[in-house]
Amino acid sequence: MTRIIAIVLFIVSLGMAYYLYSSINSTIEFKKKIAITESQIKDKLEIIREAEKVFLEQNRRYTSNWDSLINFIENGQVPITVRTEKIIPLSYGEEKVEVKIDTIGMMPAKDKIFKKTLNINAADNGTFLGFDTKVGAYVVKRTPSYRIRINDKVVQYEFIDNGNISALADLKPGDQVTKGQNLITTWAYNLNEKVDIKTLGIVPGSEKPFDIYVGKIDRNGLKVNVIEVKDPAPINPERKATNEAKNRQPLGFGSRTDVSTSGNWE
């Protein structure tokens, strides 16, 4: 009888151990799935936000039509403009600034939305020793960029991000540089290749579209555009709203009542 009881208890203990392991493992896997899905949602929201900003610049309004937004990203064209200022002397020593904006060409909307330019400036005053790259080159984060001598010390600086070199300052070894002086200009596409633009309006992990609202509000007698985009069915039970019901807080950006495109995950 004692042996039978011992066997039964052993079997029960194995069952409980498996149950506990299964429960813990399921919880871990569930949290991993939530983290992956929310990361994918944020990636889409960031692209939607940038595309809507450029759409607003060109059309003086946001769009709530996903087909229109996707078509704008893939096929739209936006003007390339140059701003010039002319100072006109007036009487009594006053001056008038005349601003002129000229269109010098067109560029794909995708470039305007995703092509980001970065200026690399001199980190300190010093003597320029040379660049470690050339125009047209593709550079990788943490590889050498330029060298300067500060007092008696040679300092080697590195690139802080990947990118393509579009311009180098007109400098030769021995020239003096000042802190903040632009030395290198790079560009790169800030487009997550994992995001399918054709399904931009669909929430990852579901077949539902993002909730999107566009409209106008009054600000001191002036009508201004507002936008709000959010996940209609948030999956993270730990992300709570601030309302009394403490419902799950959806990931989203913008506001129906304020001029903002801030994301609540930032």
C-alpha cells in the first residue's frame, strides 16, 4: 500500500510540475508574442505618421483613405523648392525681408517621406587632418569618418549611423575647423523593409484596419488640421488607459482635440 501511495504521489507531482512549467512557458511565449506584435504596430504607425505629414504639406489636409495614402507613398511626386530671402532697405533705417520660394524640380514622395539627411559637424575646435571617406561612398556605423588635431592630440571620429556620403566640406589638411562646423553630409532611407506598404492600414496580428480620424479644429479663429490613428483592439493587458474603466490602452499617435502627432509609445 505504501508503495502504491508513493507511486501515485510521484505521478501527481510530475503532473503538477508539468502543469506549472506549461503555465510559465505559456505566459513567457504570450508576452513574447505581445512584444513582437506591438513592435510591428509601432513600425507601421511611424510610417503612417511620416506619410501623413508629407501628404498634409502637399494637399493642405490629412487623408483617412488608406488607398489614397498608399498610392501617394508609392506613386506621388512632390516639388523640390528653394527658399531665398532678399533684404530691402526702407526709410528711417528699417528693413523689409522679401521671401521667395522657387520650385526647381520634382521628387518621389517616397524620398521626401523616408530619405533622411544627417549633417556631421566638427566636435571641437582643431586642425583638420583628413576625411576617411569620399562622396558617393556607403559608410557603416562606428567606422572612421574624419580626423582633427586638438592641441597636441590626434582625435579620430566615427560615423554614428549607416548612410551614403552626399557631401564633404571643402577642407584640406592643416585647415582650422571650429566646433559645430559642418564637415560631412549623409543620407539614408529610414524605411523598415519588413513593413509591407500595400497593407499599411492593417493592424499586425489581425485583419482589422487602424482607426483613423482626420478633421479640423478651431485655434483662435483659425481652422487647423488634426489627425488621430490608433489600434482598435489592443492586445497588451498590462497597457492600461487612464480612464476609470482602466481599459487596455491602444497604441496610436495624434489627437482629435489638439494639434499633435506624438505617439503614446514614445
